[in-house]
Amino acid sequence: MERVLTIIIPFHNGEKSLSSVLSSLQKQKNQELVKEIVFINEASKDNGPEIVQQFISTTGYKTRSITHDSAIGLAKTYNQAILETTTEFFILMHQDVVLEREDSFTKILEPLQKSSDCVASYPELTLPLAVWNNYNFWQKCMFARHAGRRDKSFSGKFDCFNKKLLLEKIGQYDEKTFRTAGEDADLAIRIEKASLKIIPTQVRAIHWHCNDERFSRSAWVRKEAQLSEAYGALVRKNGLPETKFLLLFFRPALVFGLAIPWFRGFALLLTLLYSFLYTKLVFTTQWRDRRVLVLPFFNFYLLFVGTFYAIKGFVTGRQKL
């Protein structure tokens, strides 16, 4: 069987999840499809590099390791690695994504091998409640809306690409506009504009996230700011997406609605509902924790954080966090 795949795995402080991720790669059938796994160490300060090195020393996969002394940003890391691949197809895989099925390589390749206008394929992701229950309180809050759900997600978690079609028809990730978020949504828009396809597959994966017992309120704030800044930059570059208008502007609309006299009452009601529904699972499962008393106020605060950074991203046209 021809080796047609390169797997690119950037990692930064990934010791909590890397062992499980690499174990799921070891269990895969059709490993002969993979020519090489490229690990990119983005200035990790934990035991992640040691975990990767242990995998490299014992695995049957051919591997290569690249180390960056500083984090250069996900989009730029992707672009550099893509240019170095020599296979027809490549997979971008995150450090916290565990493959559930042992036929993931063949399943993720199917659409690209069958369709000449398919640029990329992507998996179904889930955050099981069993994983979510192991998070600390603030991380539970941040990921409450994802827990227990399965979503088709083109987001670089385990996406497969036709390299030639991507580079010749679409181009690489926009590393000038996006640093650590938003690059995948921008690429999806550009693929759609080129009348080419991104196709979902039957590949299933668990998105573990970082599962860090030290995860704090400030880390949650930073992540919300990062994503909001990316949304703003995305709209500045591509205009208003009709299908995701509410996703991108629901929170800014609530904030600005509070300043409009004739709309203020309705906006206030929606804001109160949002403050509880955004982390509904936390309220229903962690109600004994005293911190739930401040959670509605913190959710309210995040509305303003998200609005500020969405405006910042739109004005500057950049995602920098």
C-alpha cells in the first residue's frame, strides 16, 4: 500500500493529553499509509517533549521532530510544516485529540480519494461527560456548552488535506491575519468561495482539551478574548457570514442592546438568560460549589470581554493573542 499521508502534530505544554493521543495512533490499522509523523515542539515547558521522544523511540512510524524556541503561532507553524511534506495528503492533528476508531486513516482519506474537488475532510468531535467531569471548576465552566455533544468540526483537530489542491487553488493559512485562532474558519471560507469541497467523515475523536488542574478564571478570560478577536478579524477580512451571524455577534448585540433605551429591557432579559444558560451544565451539576454564586456575574463580564476583543480584531484586522 502506498504511503500517501504525513501527520503534522504541533504541541505546546501537552503532557496531560499527549500519551493518550499517541496511544490512539499506535492502535490505528493501515499504518502503512503514513509516510511520516512530524512533531513540532512549540517552546514546551512541561514533560511533553519527553513523552514524544519516548513515542519516537518505540513506535513503528517514521518520525521527525522540530523544535521552536518560541511559540510562533499555529497558522505559521502549519504553513512551515505543510511545505515540508512530500506526500499527496497530510493530516493536521492537535495534541489533545484522541482517535476513537482504529480505521481513522482510511476513513479520513475516503472523500479526498473519491472526489477530485475535495480539498479537505474532517472528523466528528466529542467531549465526553466522563472527561469533562475531571476538569477543575473553571475549566468545566469554559467547556460546559461542549460537554456530551458530538459535532462535525473542521478545525485542525484531525483534518486531512489534498496538498496539491490546497496550495494551487486556495493557498496556505493566513498567518498575517491569524496567529492562534480563526485560521481554520478563514480557510473554510476561501475553499467555499473557490467552489471546492470540505467533506465530513465517519472518523470519531475525543477532544480532551488541556485538562489542567491549574486552569484559572484568567485563562478562561484569555481564551474568550482570543476567540473573539479572531471573530472580529474574520469579519474584517471576509465580511459578514450569513450562516454564522448569531454565533459571531450575539454577545456584542446584547452589550450594545443594553445601551439602546427602547431595547434595553429585552436585552437585559436576554442577558440574564444568557448568564445562566451559557454554563447551564455547571449550575445543574456543581450547585454545591459556592463559586456558582458568582458565575452569572462572571458570564456577564465575559460579554464585555468578548465584545471588546471582537471590536479590537475588527479594527486592527488581526488576531494577535
